[in-house]
Amino acid sequence: MSLAAGVGLRAPHHEAWRSSRPPVGWLEAHAENYFPQGGAQPAILERLRADYPLSLHGVGLALGSVEPLDLQHVARLRRMIERYQPMLVSEHLCWGRVDGSHLNDLLPLPYTEEALRHVASRVGELQERLGRRVLVENLSTYLRFADSTLEEWEFLAALAARSGCGLLLDVNNVYVSACNHGFDARRFIAALPATAVGEIHLAGHDVESIDGREIRVDTHGSAVCDEVWSLYGFALGHVGPVPTLVEWDTDVPELEVLVAEAARADAVACTARAAVA
Amino acid sequence: MHCAGGGGLSMAGAPTAGLPLAELQRRFAAALRAPDDAAPDATLLGALRDDGLPAARRLELYRRNVQGNFLKVLALEFPAIERLGGAAWFRQAGLDFLREHPSRSGDLHGIGAPFAGFLQRRLGATPHAYFADVAALEWAWQECLVAPDPDGSLDVGELASVAPRDVGVLRFVPHPALRLVGSRWPVFTIWDAHREPRADGDPPTIDLDRGGECAILRRSGEGAEARRCDPSTLAWLQALAAGQPFGDAWEVAISHDAGFDVARALAEAVRLGLFCGFRA
């Protein structure tokens, strides 16, 4: 029987995907990794798309950048959407482009009215150009801005309300940021509009010590930690059942390990449903 | 769950009139791109909260991530250059390269394109001048891997039916993934010896003066394949790929090697799928 939870499709597993069809519920691909229009990437995505529901997850649009949207990038995303007909399309609440050059990282925004107006209008423009609703994901962050007047969860809720976008709730990112900035992760999740949350991400992270202070860093390089599993159960209680994805991007283990994590996500969801019933 | 550490929840008392978003992003990006010894931007640091760890240290974490992401991609695209130069040299060269050639896209597939030219400028007058040609070969390989699939394939039967007197004016359409590389150094041998980690210890010593090498890179199945070729075949393929008529390309090849066997070369090119069509 197939699992409900999905896993991130990553290049180190392409070989395994060529010869097997593990019982995961769905797949999510980083859109930019499959931008090439020839060779192995589109070929494998095409084949897997025939066997699994697919989500396209953008990492390169840098939606919150002040300079105009990269329309060439949007056009390529649109072509991918037309070709692969994904069930979900998502991006991040971040910026990364300045003066035409790209830092190719997910950089945090100040939570101000100015930034909110800007991102809401960008997300609106993106949804219009793609002709569909987009989910916007919360980041792991390592700093906060002195000017912020809103909490991150207030910013996300207002963004969803103003732009009509959905939210991709990354539970690991909530936990990482909560630890780094000292807020209550459950308060964050409980404050999100439940009906806007269209997907949940789970992943592992690292703990670093900088000048004797513990900082959690979003590496996607290990198993989901116990605290995040528990927070996931809490999140399901708030938003109800939504597609859940397990991501692993560095020190990528065998595909079976990801499948086992997806099975654990299903087990947590099962317990959460029982608690509600 | 409440995690320990960090500042409180209240944003009360935070200054309200801060940097406009555009200026904040410009300063933030400049700080992430700055060299190690750059002076900190006090205005930017003033816009960030310390929360128990100086803002400069927090910024440094982002700077390290940004550098690490780029270097990881560059190392994936140029594994032989990294092994030839060593990890420490590659890191420094990579960071200098990225300052000169910042990424222009949210898609990282293109960032390595100017790397061979950068190495040529940096090392052209040194004993490591050949790095630039090895890098050009590695980039050609990357392009070959992701180039678009062709719209159609060459019709061998149709080609065979062309009357001999008409063959000279034929122009061939190169497969989008075809890449042709020539060098005065043995780049193929060097690349082949350094592109993968070796289980049996150090790569062999290669005599740089043993003569130049040429290579054909092509789509094979869904992947790529590289093979050596002789200079006349390279010149012939380059002429055809540039759109020159078959007869002119043949003359180019003959100028390299009077005994160039064009019938054999064409049969081989068709067998390898180097062309996806032709027109009169």
C-alpha cells in the first residue's frame, strides 16, 4: 500500500528511481534543477510524473527582492508547469537578487508593512503570470531585523490574506527559527490561517556553536529530529491533513531512508487523526 | 514548545524608521559578497538585531552559506580543476571568480560558463595555463549533459539517396548537445585522470608536452559521452557544426590531413548521432 507522505526528488537518487518505484505518496522536485530541456533531468521527471503526483518547488525566484521579477525565470517555470502539470507549485518567503545579480540563497526579509506590501504584490503578480495559486514557504533564519514591526507568523498570515496565496508550512524551519530567536514554535503554527496551509515540509537540521552560542542551521542533512516530529503532530491538529514532504539535500542517504521517514510521517499523521477523533 | 535562548517576543521599542527595503537588500548583498578583509557596514549592522550574538557573526553565517553553495556547484561542474589545483586553491580561485562573475540567474546551471576564460586570464602566463583548456572541456561536458533534446533525427535513408554531385552543398544540423574541444595540451587524458576520485591513489603523471588532444562530446542515451578524435576530424566537425557546406568542410579537413577519409568520417558521425538533420 502506498504511503501518503512524499519525498523530495534529488539527483543522487536518480539511479535508484530508474529501477524502482518506492511506495511514497508523491514527489517534489526543485523546479530549477529540471529547467534543462534535454538530457537526464527532464527524462526522469517525465517518467516519474507518470507514476506519482508531483509538486514543483522553486528555490530561485527570490520573490521578495525589490527589483522586478525575473520574467525569464517565471516563463521557464510556466513551461515546466505546462509540461508536468504539478498538483502544487511553491516558492519561498525570501529575497536574493540585487542589481541583476543573484546570491542564490534564501535570504530573510524584515517583517515590516513595506516588505509585506512588496511581497504581496509580487506573489500576486507571480500567481497571475502562472495562472494558478502558489504556496509560499517560511524560512529558517539566523538573524532578525531591528525594523521588524510584525512577527513572522503575522506577516505570513497577512501575506496569504492579501495575495490569496497558500502557505507551505516548513515545520523544521519553524523549529529552527524558534530556537534561534527564542519564540514559541506552537504559537507560530497556531497563528497561521489553517485553510491557507496547503503543504507541510519536514527535514533535518544541524546545530552549530558560534561564540559559545547554539545556532540551528537548516542543512537538510539529517533525519527529522524528535522535537520536529512532535511539532508536526501539533501542526496537523491545527491545519488538518495536508500533503507532507520529507526533504534531504546534503549527505543524502539511500532512498530507503527517505521512504522510512515518509512512513514515520504517516504514522505521526495517523496518531494525530486518532487524537482529533 | 518554547526554545531556550534569544531575545524576547516583544518588538516594542524597535526603531520604526529604518532602511528602505531596497537599500537594506543592496547593503546586505554587498556584505555577503565582500572579501574577508572588508570593513563592516555599520549602517547595515545597525539594521540587524544582536539578540545575544553580534549581528556581524549572524551575517557571517549567511556569507558562509552563500559562498559554500556557489563553491559546491562550481566543484560539481569542475571536478578535475578542483583535483588539479587542490581544495584550498580551488576555493580561493572560485571565490575570486564569483566576485568577478556573480550569478545572474536563480538557476545555477549557467554559473560556470565564464570559468575557463577566468582561468585563462589568471593562469595564462603560468605553468598552469592548461587549466583553462581542461576547464573548457569540463564546461563543454556540462553543456552536453543539459542541452535540449533535438526536434528530430537525421534520416539516413534520405541522406543515402542524395546524388553524389549534390553532396558538396549539403549543410548538416548539429545535435544541440554536440560539443567539440581542441587543445595544444593533452586535455582529454588530464580530464579523464582527474574527473573522478581514484581508488588507487594519486593520478598518473602526465607529460604536458606529449602533444595536444581533441575531443567530441555527444548525447548518448539520456547522458553524455566523450571520445578523443584527431585534429582533422575536429576541424571537419567544427566547420560542419558552424554551418559550412559539406564540400567546404571537407577542404578544411584536408588542409589538416591530406589523407582525410570523409566517407568514413561521415558514417561515424551519423552512427554517433552528431547531426540531427541536413538540408541542401
